[in-house]
Amino acid sequence: MNLLFPRYEDLLTAFYFDVLDVDEVLLFLMDDNNKRQQLHPTGQRFNFDTITNDESLAMFIFSKQDVIRLRGVMGIPGGIPDKIECENKTTSEGLDGLCILRRLAYPNRLADLVPIFGRSESEISLIFNEVLNHIYTNFHNLLSDFHQVWLNHGNLTRYADAVHAITPMQNCWGFIDGTTRPVSRPIVGQRELYSGHKMAHALKFQSIMAPNGLIANMFGPMECRRHDAAMLMGNGVVQHLHELLPFHIYGDPAYALREEIMVPFRGHNLTDAENAFNKQMSAARVCVEWGFSKICTLWAFVGYKKNQKVLLQPVAKSKYYLVAAILTNCHTCLYGSQTGEHFGVNPPALEDYFLNR
């Protein structure tokens, strides 16, 4: 806080022993609050027009032109409005609010963003959460609804052909797997979130990756100790996959064999052909891990364990990770992905990804 009382505890101790009276304590608190609310040294708010393309890529993951393009597709009715108004009447332009999602790109402290955006920590926090809510509320169905243009019959055929070109599997359009995301140890409910296998407190998500590099489905979070097969039956995705037959997806041995999901051959006495099949499919299925890795590479905030506080942040509601997944899909539409290059399938245009949302 200051040289005399560097911590709030010191200030309260001084008040308790009558070193300071109430008025003096209030003055110290007001002075500290003013310092925290300081704007950019120039006194100016963030101006997107003044940054270069390289700065935009470094700070916001997307190029300057693509940030504007992303704001355009997310500004459709129900998306990010032209003017964002928080519950305490703090306002921001929609484009500026989208840029404040930089907080996801690296585990920044709010104080680190004050010089960039020329706003107080509390304003940045409010706008960040408001934009997060807008994206989650209006676009989370992009990770749950299979009735999308890029998942029509013609495109599913194209994905299945791409998979069959490098594996023996026919009619396979995607791959499924689960991932655990470590969280900070909560003060209550520790047993529910603890995984003895991972030796950590964590939440679990399940994803379906298409050969074009897009995450077609993301379900979660659930307790980390839940089995992948239990997550599959608990999210209703099997019913949606049934509608896509004869196309199916492929999973690891954790899943049960069914007409919607193919799995490896099991047992110790497999033939050479069966072992070769498993090996080829395992090499293809790794694309799901590439998807999980890309999310945490682009949006490192969701991979920073100490910032994932289940009881203090919307981590348990999955907003951070699911919004990061949506933004990752947007990045894939604009810049491609390792998965798309591996299978030789291009993702849809950004505008097409948001159709039939």
C-alpha cells in the first residue's frame, strides 16, 4: 500500500491499537485506491487504430485486420454489441472489449493491463467478464450443436475421405478424447475435484476434433475422477452422433464399441493386421491432443493452474475454457492448424463457421 503500511493487515493493526483513527485509515485507503485506479501515463484510453499489425498479433493473437473481422462476425444480433455496458454502468466499445480478452492470452495480472488499456483494474475486470459472458451465452452452441454448415453431409464425406486416405478406417469424420485441466486447490469440495491418477485437483473436458482442425464438440466440466465413458453418456452427444450415421467417430479403448463410435481392437492375442490397424488409428487420433495443446498455447491463462479458482471465478461454469475453445476455432479458420495440415483439409471461412449458430 505505502511505505508506512505496506499491507492492509498493518493498517488494521495500527487502527486496532489506536495508532490511527478512522479518518486516517480512510485517507490511507482512498490514497491506495487512487493509485490503483491510475490510468495510462499519457492519460489516454486504448486506441486500436494506433497499434501496428505486429503489435496486434503479439498482444491479441490475431492480426489487426482479423480482430476487426472477428468483431464483425461476433457483432451479429445477440453477439458482442457496439457498446458494452457492465452492471455498474461501466461502458466500452465492442472492439475494445474484444481486445481486453488479451487477459486470456497470457496469465496477466489486471495491473499489467492498466497501462495498455488506460483503465482501472476494476473496469478491466468488469469488461473482461462481460465480453466473456456475451461470447459464452451467444456462441457456446458452436461447441455442442452438430447442425452446422461445416458439418453437413457433403463436408462429413470430405472429412471421412481425408481420414481414410491415411488410415484403414472408412466413414470416420472425427476423433474423441478427454482432457484434465488442473485448478487451484479449493477450500471446500477438494475430494470431488481430486484425481489420484493425475495427483492434482482438476476439471475434466471432452472434445471431438474434426480433420479440418475445428473442435466440433466440447463438453464439460466434470469432476476429474470421472471416466471418459461416463462423460460420454452424461452429455447426450451419442444421440447427436446417431443422427450423423453412417458417419462415426473414433475413440481410445476407454470408450465402448457402438455404431456411433469405433474403438481399437482389444486383447493380447491380436493379429498383425489388427495391431497395424490400432497403430495407424492411434497416430491419427493424436489430433485431439493437438487441439487441447493449441487451446493452452494460444490462451495460456486457462492453463495457469493458480488462476483457475473454482469458487472465485467462472471456472466451474466452464466459461474460460469453452470461450478459449471458441476463439481457438476462430484462429483455426483464419490461420489453419496442425490437424488440418496433417489430413490435408482446410477449415471453413470465419463467417461460415458462425452460420447456423
